Amino acid sequence: MMSREPVIPCKGFRTGTPLAAWRVDAFVKVTLINHTENPDRICAAAAQSCYSEKGASELFDATSNDRARNMIDKVVSMGHLSVVEHAHFTFSVEGVSRALTHQLVRHRIASYSQQSQRYVSMEKAEYVIPPKIADDEMAKAAFTKAMDEAWRVYRDLSKAVPKEDARYVLPNACHTNITLTMNARELWHLFRLRCCRRAQWEIRLMAWMMLAEAKRVAPILFSNAGPGCYRGACPEGDYSCGRPYDKAKPPTEQALLAESAGADE
Ligand SMILES: Cc1cc2nc3c(=O)[nH]c(=O)nc-3n(C[C@H](O)[C@H](O)[C@H](O)COP(=O)(O)OP(=O)(O)OC[C@H]3O[C@@H](n4cnc5c(N)ncnc54)[C@H](O)[C@@H]3O)c2cc1C
């Protein structure tokens, strides 16, 4: 397997944090590569334009942070959510498993571009080892053996048949990169579902990293974004984990990684 630096490279998190050895395999790289300029003020001006004789061009210049916060809170509390669709965010998510991206692309109000297994050589065995497998010697040995075998067959097959057919033997664990663009409304929805402890560990880690990045550039729009338990009772009902996140104390990267491995926070 390709080795990687044991760091979390997400800008929203502390970078360069040395991690325990197994965490090298729980590597998710999230980068906010572009976003609507002034996302908070754009959405606030758009909201205000619904109730004003003035147009958003004039309102935008006159919108202070306090006014933007009041305006966004007001329209959101009324369920007038389309105003936050004016802010777009483009993320690059790299070195994650195909198991993660399969879940991610179920979120339909988005644009995606994913690394192709037809055009990009998959000859290097690059894959994600789930922390619980990496932590268990026997499980890790069985897992690694299966990966080695999958890639051995892949290399043999790709000498005889097109890559698009050889790739059928590659596993869910296979590394991939994906670029995605979502508006703030869809990001709220994604964070509600995927920051939740009921979401799978890898996509949960990705979602919290994305939330940290989104908050950095649009603190007003994302001030209440996060798992369902941030806004009251757990929406998961009988499936609730019973351990609501504390909005006043968002989880650290260490806590999220420890959760991924099944350890207590
Ligand atoms: C913990 C967890 C477990 C899951 N388990 C499974 C599983 O076992 N099997 C499985 O198949 N999936 C599973 N999913 C995926 C889930 O069912 C959704 O497909 C995924 O979360 C995308 O969310 P969404 O459909 O609400 O919204 P998105 O696609 O993100 O769309 C956002 C919103 O837009 C609206 N919308 C979008 N498209 C339509 C449409 N065609 N018609 C009407 N309204 C629309 C809806 O209001 C929707 O909520 C799971 C998700 C989670 C978080």
C-alpha cells in the first residue's frame, strides 16, 4: 500500500497533528477549493430583496454582519430556505474509499466529478483500511491479503482486457478522489445526516471536515449547521445513539478519529 504522512491536511483542522499509526489508514483529505464570494452577505441581500423596494445590488453593499445574521435567521425560521441556495461551495475530497463516495453521491442536489477507473491506472494498490480492521491484527492480515489478491488479479487482467473490465475486481476500499459542488441548503442537509453518529465513520469524518471549512468562510450561514441533535431531539428515534453532540463544544479531530476506531471520545 502507498504510505501517507500521518497528518490531517484539512485547513479547518489543526494541520500537522501527529497521529497514532493506525490513523495513517483513516486518511481523508478535504479541501474547500472555491466558493461564492461573500456567501453570508449574498444570501442575506437576496433574502432582504424579497421584502424591499431596493434590489440586491444596493442591499448587498448596505448589509452588515449583524444585519446579515438577523436576515438569515428570520427567513430560515420561516422555512424560506431557497435564499441560501445562492451560496455555492466546491470541495475536493481525496484519498477516500469508493464506499464513501457511493454514499456521498446519493445526495442529489449537487455536481460531482469523480476520478475514472477507466482512464486512470489503478495498478498501485491504494486503499483505505477501516480503523477497526487496522487495530485488529488478525482482521488486518486477512484484509491486506484480500487487497493484495484483488490487485494481483487486476494487474493480470489489465494485460488482457480493457481497464474498464479489469476494474470489476477492485474493492470498495479502493482510493478515489471526487470534486463536489453544493449550495448551502444541500450542505445543511448533508451535515444533518452525515455528521450524525449514525452515519458511517469515514463519511462522518469527511462531513465534519467539510463543515469546519464551510464555517470558516460562511460563519453566519453555517452557525447552526451540524448533526440533527444540534437543533433538538435526535431525529433518528429508536436508532438514536443516545449521545448527542454538544453544539457549544464541537468534536475535535482526535475525538472524531477515536470514534472511528470505536474508542470513547
Ligand atoms: C445513516 C444513514 C443510513 C442510510 N442507509 C441507507 C440504506 O440502507 N439504503 C439506502 O438506499 N440508502 C441509505 N441511506 C441514504 C439515504 O436514504 C439518502 O439517499 C441519502 O441520505 C440522501 O439524502 P436525501 O435523499 O434526503 O437527499 P438529497 O438527495 O441530498 O436531496 C436533498 C433533498 O432534496 C429533496 N429531493 C431530492 N430529490 C428529490 C426527489 N426526486 N423527489 C422529491 N424530493 C427530492 C428531498 O427533500 C431531499 O431530502 C442512508 C443514509 C444515512 C444518513
